Amino acid sequence: MGLLMLGALLCLVIILTINTASSYTSTDKYCMSCHVHPWAEQNWKLSPHHNNRTGVTVHCIECHLPPKGEGYLFAKAKHGAIDAYGYLFKDSAKINWEAKKLLENAKGFTYETACIKCHQNLFPVTLSVNGSNAHLAYLNTKEEPKPNCINCHLNVGHFDRNAKHEHDTNFGVDATASNELFNEATKVEKFENFTEKIPGTSVSFDMVAIPEGTFNMGSPESEPLRKPDEGPVHKVKLSKFWMGKVEVSWNEYLAFFQTTGSQGRTEGQVFKNKNVDAITGPTPPWGAPDQGWGKGSRPAITMTWKSANTYCQWLSKVTGKKYRLPTEAEWEYACRGNTTTPYFFKGDPKKFTSKGIFKKLFGRDTTTIGSYIVYAENSASKTKDPVSVKENPFGLKNMAGNVAEFCSDYYSPDSYKSNGESINPKGPKSGQEHVIRGGSFKSDAKDVRSAARDFTKTKAWLVTDPQMPKSIWWYSDCIDIGFRVVCEADSVK
């Protein structure tokens, strides 16, 4: 009997100890003592979860753990082990905290069930029309990709003054003006590199002459980390063309936006500007397309394929030349620069990739690839100015990184399956999505190879947009896509 009572007492002590430890390690004070990123506590106190008119405080674990009874203890143990490992064995000064705040990463550390536990009424009387539309979409969307609470409410727990979830009607109006405006576009008399001038603006950009040639498009089956849609390898012959030395910058894109857009216009409204031959430009964006990283010479991002294509039409009108998006074949030919290896420089994708537990633990030599490409390992999870990388053999920059780039072709995984030599191919005649090439600041080394292919994902990239209809000009959920232009050689007399 005594042993039974002793056992019961011991069990009680253990339960109380575990409960006390669990309660203590769930306090805000304890969380902040371990989470050493400098902005977490300050931005939480500025957020609606702490700084609100009701005086209610939402504590750390109420967002970052599921409700009790719904996997609470398992999640607490998992995150606790990860945090303890980071605290003991990692240098917090070297952790990219900005990357941790990105949506795709935040989804791994917040719980939708926790959001719903507190926010049970999704249609309060104060909710806007756009908010109601967004919540209806959240409730009614059954297939993937399904919207998550933090798709729209990413910054409610940690305030970010640069983040917007509203129509940004001031976007682009603060672009730096210059007293020196170009009166006319650059006159080109022979096939060589030139600097284009956009009339009526102070904006110019470099175009590189790409010679005609024949190359093997795609990757052989022996190429490490290739995908099936990169083959079979086939011979392609291309005429000469000019291509933008770098991706279209914010300076260039905002010249178009300011001329053709309308700050008061919304989706579905008709707008025509006679001064630009009735080319209708983008509506005001939803949020901040530049992500607060800055504009200027950084690559313009988050516009849709339609918006990029319309920019090319506008640029053709104002310069008198034929500008357009590159075909997929032109893009790969220009990226390779007469090379046949996985990259336009020496290197093995298996040695460059960060995939695999040993690579993550012990790292890899990224000196070579990092000097040519802005990708996941050297980007700090944001775009960079083109001056940060070297040129490829044709004199182009960032062909295989920084931002992914639209091509004019529709995407098909089987588009390479043809016989014989292709001459200036333009891809499938129809399709649902368009080809994108080049990888981005988010990409692993395997996805910035010269033959790597991808495609637009229109529905997934508009999940957060609460408008009905959704924007045809701006993506709400893709922050690493842009484009560069091609100028047809025979359009210049």
C-alpha cells in the first residue's frame, strides 16, 4: 500500500512538473528569451495583436502553436527542439530574418486552427466588401491552392510598416523625375549593341546584339538534376535579335505605368489614353509590388504576363521599333552564349545544389556560381541590383537568376518532342500558362541551369487578391518574377 501511494505521489509530482514547465515555456517572456531576432518583440507590440483599442493581447503561443487538443504538445516539442538547436549551435547574426518573414516560411510556424479559434466570426459588420469577398473565397475554395489566413494577414502578428494589404493608389507617383528628358528614341543603323532612350522620359537601357546561330536546346538525360520537360535535346536555328542586357527595371516599368495607367481605375473598367494609341496600362496594384526593397535599377516584379506583354506593345509604340517578350528558344540561346554545359560557366549542379542534409549541415563552395547568379544562397531573399553579378558570354546579366523571366511561348511539357531542326520556333499555338525561364532569388542551384524550365501559375499567384474579378495586371502571390525585352532586328531600318 505504501509503495502504491509513493508511486501515485511520484506520478503527481511528475505531472505537476511537466505542467509547470509547459506553462513557463509558453510565456511571452520565455519565447523572447530564446528568439533572439531583434524585431520580434518590438513589432509584436506594434501589431494589432497587441496594440489595439480593446486592450486584448494575443500571446506568442496563440499563433505559433495549434490549440490544445489539436496536436499542441507535439508541435511544442517539435518547434522547441528546432529553436533549441538554433539557439545553441547557430550564429543568430548570420540568420536571414527577412527570409523567415516570407509567406512560404511563415506558413511553417503559424497555425490556421489557432487563427480560427479566436476569429470565429468571419463576417463582422465592419468588414469591407473586399474582405467579405476574400473570406467567401476562403470558405468556398476546396481545391488547391487553398488560401490560408496569413495569405492576407501575414503582418497582423508582427507589424511591418512597409506592408500593405490595400490598393496602393500612390504606387509609382513618387518616381524620381529628371529635368533632362529624351526627345526621341535612339536611332539604330547597324546591328550592334545600343542604348535605347524612352522618349519623354530620362530613362534609358542597354540592348545587346545577339548573333544568329544554331544550338542544341534542352538538356541531355545525363545532365544532373534535370527534369523530363527539358528534353529531348533538339537543334534550333535562330535569326539575330537584340535582347535587354538586364531585366526590365522599375525605372523602365514605371515610365510605362505612369503614362498608361490610371490611379482611379479599378479592374473591369474601360480606360483609353489617346496619347499612347489607346494602350491601357495597369490598374493600381494591391499592396507594394516592390516589397519595400526599393525601385530604381532593381528588376520590376509581380506584374502578370499580360502586363509585361502590354509593356512591350507600349515600348514599341513610343520607340518605333518592334519590342516583345523573348521566345523560349531565344531565351535559352541567349542564356547559354554558345555553351553546352549545365551553366554558362563551369560547374556541377550536384556540387552547387543546397538540397540534402549534408549540404545544409556542411555547406558548399558557392564562389563561382555566386559571382554570376543571384539565387537562394546569396540573395538574402530579395532582388539585387544588376551590378552585383558578372556577364555571360553574350554580355547579358542575370539571365539565370535574380528574377524569373516571362517568355512569349505557351507552356507544354511535351513541346520539345519534334523531329528535325526548328527555325525560330514560337512554341505551342495555344495553352493555359506561359513559359518562364531563369530561376530567381528564391531558386536552388538546380533551377538556374540554362535548360531549366518553369511556367506561370496564374491561379496560385492570385490567391491573396481579394478583388472580384482578380487583377489581370498584378500578381498578389508571386514576388520573384519579372521579364526582359527582345527587339527584332528586321524592325530597325
